[in-house]
Amino acid sequence: MLRHFIDTQDFSKAELLDMIELTRRIKAADRQGCTPKLLQDASLAMIFEEPSTRTRVSFEVAMTELGGHALYLKPGEIHLGVRESMYDTAKVLSRMCDGIFARTLQHETIAELARHAEVPVLNGLTDYNHPTQVVCDVTTMIEHMPAGKKLEDLNVTFIGDATNVLSSLMLICSRLGMNFTHAAPVKYQAPAEWRQWAQENCQVSGGTVTITDDPVAAVKQADFIYTDLWWWVGQEDQIPERQAAFMPDYQVNLKLFEQAPAHCKFMHCLPASRGVEATDEVMDHPRSIIFDQSENRLHTEKGLLVYFLYPRMKRPSEELKAYHKGQIEAFIQTTRADK
Ligand code: CP
């Protein structure tokens, strides 16, 4: 069955845990230089409507290390819905590639791509969510789990704007039965629809979601404090207003970090505006795990690519491969221009 990775809400807790476990096994193999070439000769079309460092590099390296190939289709480089319909683009890429990755400005763009694609479509960030990032984040939390705790015991506190990362993190944590808190000024808190989905997740999983405007109360029990940018490309005109709303109370600085338990770790999806949403003291703190988190993007993309693409790969027998090679070589012998 064809499945896309557009939203973690499309997957059960068991399926999300399978993706995480696959990521951890592939990472363990990689640590011993044994990454299996599970996507030998596969191709991934990577459409970017916005710039990227981590997502682009991690998907491209992941495809190479799994034995496949990635095509970087940079902003404006293909006819995505401009001189060609989304339907035609999806059909053409599906005929040539084994998977499609897209980072799109609007969530509806990737949703439409997925409606028409005949190969798996993976979401590399939209204005609504960032699902590959948060599978990586939970994997990183499991690696840094406090002694004596299990996944369902974890307290994750996100401080700051209700970004696409906040949406995905709140939804995956609530689906997995974790305890999630979002601290932000009322105007910048998660919208009602996202909260409702998260609460519905909690009713099934036993997790909790708390929304507050009190950052100190929010970190008191936190195992992980997470933050993200306070403004994104296109929001430059809102910088003074946003800075006034978030600074200084919602900045993750040493004073706020020290309100959390002594084992609490700091996370950031990056890129960061150092000195704005988090200070250097916290970004570079011994309990900051931002670069473990960043590295795990690579291992996670491998896990997700294998999860979605590998089951669809053709794996012909050596006999069948030899048969076709022989047929083609025999034909070439009859047609060579230099004979
Ligand atoms: N975290 C993240 O998605 O980073 P990039 O924008 O660099 O891909």
C-alpha cells in the first residue's frame, strides 16, 4: 500500500515507534561502518521552495549512504504548479523516482502533491508542520532519557512561538503518551485546532498537554526544554512586536534553564538566532544536546526513507538480472556501430 509521510497524525503510536526503532538500528549499524545499502539504485526527487541546511544535507547524504541518489530541485528550478499542473508534476516524478521529498511554503502544496503521486511523498517542512524533525527529536530524547524514566514519563516543555515545529512536537508527544507543555504569551500560543487534536491524542495515549503563559512554571518538571525561532522568513515586519512579546521572559537563558531539574537537557531544531530565543550559555551548555539532535536528522532520514521506500523496491533474483544483462549484451553485439 502506498503511504506518504505528511503528518505524524496519519500514524499510530506503534508505527511511529517502529520508525524510531528503525532509525536507532540503522544508526547503530552506521556507528560500526555497516550502513546496509537498502535503497541501492533508488532515486529521491527533493523539491525545496525554501532554503535548508540540515534537511537538505541529511536527506541527500542518507540516500547516498543507503546506496541511492537524491536530486536537489532548488527553489524555482522546476515547474511546480507554475508552468505545469501539480498533477502532471506528481505523475512525471512518480515515473522516474522512487520517492518524492518536498519542503513547501504552504501545506496544501504538499498535500496536493501527495494526492497525485504514485510513490511515497515525505514532508520536509510546511507552514503547518515538520514531521521528520520531530521523529528525530523523540529519537534524541530516548537516547538522553533520564535514569529510571520511560518514554511515557517524559516531560517536554516548548518555550516560544507556535511554529510548525511546535505543532509537530505537540502532536507526536501527545500521540506517544508523553507530557507536553507549551509556554508562550497568549497571542503566540498554539491555535485551538492543534490543541484539540493534541487533546484527542491524549485521550487515547494517556499523555498530557498543558498550555501556559508562565515559562518558569513550565520548566519546573521539564526533562527537556525546547525552543525555536521567534520569527521566520516573511515575518520581518513583526520583529519589534514579537521581540517585545517574548523578551525577556521567554528567552531560554541560564536563569530560566536553572529553574528546571538538574538533569534537564536543552534542545533546538536549528537554525537558531543566538542571543534571541536562547543564549550562547544555554546553546553551548554541557546539557545542550542540539548537535546530537542535528546529527540525528541524518539517521532519522535513513530510518524514514527505508520505512517508506524499501518495501516498494524491486529485488530481482541474480538469475533474472543475468538473463536481462545477457539479452541486452547480445542485442548490442548485433547493432554495434563499429562492427
Ligand atoms: N531544522 C531544520 O529543518 O533545519 P533546516 O531548515 O536547515 O533544514
